[in-house]
Amino acid sequence: MTISHPTTDPLSPVVISHESGSSATVHPFGACVISFKTSTSKEVIFVSRLAKHDGSKAIRGGIPLCFPQFGQPDKSMPQHGFMRCNLWQIGRDYEEEGSACCDFILSLASVVKARGGKWEDGTDLDFVATYTVKLSSSSMKTCLKVRNTGVKSFDFQMLLHSYYRVDGRNALDETVCNVMGLSGYSVIDKVTGAEYVQGEEPIIVDREVDRIYHNPTKPCLQATVNTGIKISLSATASVDQVQVPVGCVIWNPYVSKSKTMSDFADDEYHDMICVEPGILNNVPPLAQGKEALFEQVVTPL
């Protein structure tokens, strides 16, 4: 197992390699996973060919980290928060239980872009985040831990904005690209405004898709993402060691929305689907000295 990372260029990606042949690549800007390859060199992650890798904006693709908010419910703060658009410190690398691991660290003091709102300069809020990427022969586990190091509690949301690569440009082919396992979840369709309960049928891309799925009775998210390969996705979260329900967002910009994004090619909606685990609803405030923990395991089958 090897972990190669830069000694001089802070924007040089970290490559984590497992003896099985699997690998993961993490960009220090946003601590964004930009590649996860299986032991047979099959790429799981999508990154736009127009994505910026120079630190000028968040990377379009990979697994951007959303905190302290998802979307922009608080208009005084940037969309999706500030973790995805700041440079993280590369922490320790190590082996654990047959896996290759690397930590990335971000403190509020090192957040120089896009704070906003109650997190602006002079705030009495504070945190330290540790993001661990753990690579085994069969899966990649990502773990985001946020510790409240300030003097007061704060409200937050947390989400892993995971982009998956669809083989053969087949995102619109429902026999190739679909998501299963969310039956019984309450759905909010952000495109149409409709609200309903998801049935047993697969979730497909046949138009612009931007939906929030939530089920307070299922704290652990377990879904199957089909992209030409079958991927098992699981996610759990806790606040102060108390488990909280994990929902998810499913997104594909389709034709019109793709044309509005300068860092996403007009035709790339054929190549990806986002399945984004998150804690978005009824999240307890994070008290002084306490930790929030969010874990995702991606396992190609």
C-alpha cells in the first residue's frame, strides 16, 4: 500500500494505492475525492472535463463536501457552505485493518474563502474537521468528523455530493443507470415542487432530476446505484454519539441546466448521476466540545 502526496505544491492531488490494485485520488482543495478505481481499474467517480483544479472554485465532480449547509437555505452564506472551496491540510497516512488511509484537516482559521453569515470573520463559532479516506481491496470509506471547538453550539447540515460515472454515456438508459433501495422514503421534487412517497420502482433519469429523499425511521441509508456497474452505497451519521437519520439527494442536470454551468460541458449529463447522502432534516445542534460524524461506504459489486 502506498500513499503519494506533494511536498511543495499544495494543489497536487494525493494518490492512495492499495496492493489489490484499487486506488483513490483526493484533491486537497476541498478534500475532494476525484477518482476511485476498483482493483480492475474501473473508474467509479465522475469529474467534468471542464472542472477547475486550480483552487479558483469548487471542483465540479468527485465528492465535494457540503457544510455547514446544503443548497442555500441561509442566503447570507454561500451555496453548499465553505468546505468544498478551501484548501485542506494533508494529515497523517497510515494502514488500518488492511486498508490504506489518509486524513485531511480543516479548521475555521484556515477557511479563507466563502464564509458568510454567522461564520463570517469575528464569529464566536469554531470547528475542526477531519476527513478520512480509507481504501480497501473492495471499497472506499469516507468519514467526515466535525468537532465544535467554539464557545457555543451551532446548527448545521452535512452532505457528501457524490458524482458517479455512468458507463458508455448511458445515464438516460434506465436499464443501465438507476437507483434502488429508497422505497418508502418521502420525496421532495425541487424541480416540480411535488411531494410523494417513493415506490418500489427504480429511480431513473428521464428529465432534470433534483430530489430530496428522507425517511426518519431508517437511520442508515442503504441504496444500490447502477451505473453500468452495480455499487452498494451505505451511510450513517451521528451527533454527539447519537445516531441521526441519513437521507439523500439525487441529481442530474439534464439538457437545459447543463448549459447554465460554465464548469460542466453541455453533453455531460449523459455521463453522470449524483447520489448524495446527507443529514438535512431535524439535525440536532452541535454543542460545544461535541462531534458530528458522517460515514459513507462505496462498494462496487
